[in-house]
Amino acid sequence: MLKKAGVIAGAAAGLMLIGGTAFASPADHGYTPDPTFGDAYATFIEGGGALGFGAASLVAGAYTGIATTPALVLHSLEHHG
């Protein structure tokens, strides 16, 4: 059961990393000027921050789930056992 949860969490994290940029791409396929160094730098910094936030959220959610699962199972057994 835990292996399946890990695979699902990993797949979800991968889709979040890939899908975010795919859906954020502009719809206009016309001419766009070349980005400046400042534009590229700002995009790099924002992307790194988003990646760090996403990874931290994934780890925090997994840690919370692992820590609270035994208590949730025991609690459900008290009511149905």
C-alpha cells in the first residue's frame, strides 16, 4: 500500500512540475522579442522559488500523512471494532 502511495505522489509531483509550464505558455504564437538578461534572471529565480515551494509542500504533506496515519487507523478501529 505504501509503495502505491509513493508512486502516486511521485507522479503527481512530476505532473505538477511539467504541467505548470505547459498550461502557462502564451497562446499568441506571433513574434515576441528576445528576452533580456534581466527577464531571464527573474524567470529563473521565480521558477526556482516555485520548485522549492512545491518540493517543500510535497515533503511536508507526506511527513504529516505518515505521522498521522497510525492515529487515524486506531481511531477508526475504536468506532468500528
